[in-house]
Amino acid sequence: MRKLTLAFAAATMALPMALPAPVMAQNGYYNGKTWRGADGRLYCRKRNGTTGLIVGGAAGALAGRAIDTRGERTTGTVLGAAAGALIGRHVDRNRGRGRTCR
């Protein structure tokens, strides 16, 4: 049962990364992660960091639980989850910055 639960959790975390979110230009044309608006400016689809927040929180919770080996280990799990979520969100939002869009 534990392996089934872990496999399901891994699949639900990987699913949002596998399915692209549709982005439509209102009065312009859409080309992948960029589109040209009606005013002629180039716009970019930017990450909001949600995936990094979730994955970082889960990884941080596991790391915090492994580090805090005394007592109930709740403190280590909660602090690890909070730190991992913040770091994961920051990494996800800033990944790939500076290539074509700003």
C-alpha cells in the first residue's frame, strides 16, 4: 500500500509538468511561450513558481525529517517544508530567465 501511495504522489507531481497550459493572445498571435500583442510588443509566459513550491516543500519536509532525529520530528519536518517551499519557488520562478523574454 505504501508503494502505491508513493507512486500516486509521484504521478500527481509529474502530471502538471507534462501537460502544457494553454495561453491565448487576445489581439495578436501566439507562438509557444511568447506572443505578440495588439500593440506590437513581445510578451512572455512566465512561471509563477507553484510547481517549485510544491516539489520544494515535499523535498524539504523529507530532508527536515531526516535531519531532526530526536523526539517527534515535527519541528524539523515543518521547518524543512517551509524552507524547501521558499527555495523551490525561487528556483522555479527564476529558471531560464534572460534567454528571450524579460
